Amino acid sequence: MLHPKGIKAHARRKFFNAEKLEAILANQALNLIGELYAIEAECKECGITDTERILAIREERSRPVVDAFFAFLLTALDKNEFLPSNPFLKVANYALRRRVQMEMILSNYNVPFDTNHLERTLRAMPMDRKAWLFCTTVIGAKHLGIIQSIIVTCLLHDIRPIDYLIDLLQ
């Protein structure tokens, strides 16, 4: 299961994919998601860092949008008949199955609104996948995963991985 932090970004991406066949419905969903991003961006631009205040803003302004988003999905699925392969049907069900996780941002400040920055950082690792495809032992593959995790964590915290590893290993 996806980490709750990344679900919004994944759902948003899937609505973009559904736009080809269900442009009107996908755009309505994307507009609602866009409203949530706008509220978060406004908080950042205003420099709001107080946990209680951010949660109050999310409760006051984001909750109605989140509720409208899920109500829209349920209504769209009720009023329309979709083929099982329809991308809008798939993404709507994807979002509805993860409603609880997606709503965590409303009550838990420690759950960031978006994790696109994490996904971009982690994207570098699969590029080297073919080079590591033939780990000859399970323990070697496990240690490779540990090293990759350390490197990505360093990058997320603006630490040069080589400096960290030198300090760690000395």
C-alpha cells in the first residue's frame, strides 16, 4: 500500500491520464485537487508555520474541498456507466479506496500534503537498477538497499553522501 503522503500525487497523476477518455470528469476532479494545492501554497507563501494554525486552515478551507471531491467521485460513479477498463473508473475507485489515508492531512500536521519532492529524489535509484540486477546473494542485495536508503536520506537532508559515509565509517 502506498504511503499516505504520496497518495494525492498518485491520484492526481492518474486523473491526468484519465483526461483522454473522460475529459470533463477528470478536469472536475483535477480542479478540486488544484484547490487543495492552492490552499497549501497560500499557507507556504504567507509563511504560516504554526501547527495549530495550519490544521485550523486545513479544517476550515481544505475539508470542504476534500468532502466535495469525494462526493463528486461518488456522484460521477453513480450517474455514469463506465467500462471496467475506463481510466476514470479506475482512478475514482483508487481514490475512494484510499479516502482515509488521503484525509489524514486534515487532522495530522506530520503528514505533508505532497511528497513529489521525495519521489523525485528516489527516482535516481531505479536508473541504476540494471547495474544491480545481478546481486549474487540475498545479503548483498539487502546491503545494497541499505546503502541506497542512506544515500537518498542524505540527499533529502542536503548532506553530501560521501561526507556522511566517510564520517560514518571512520
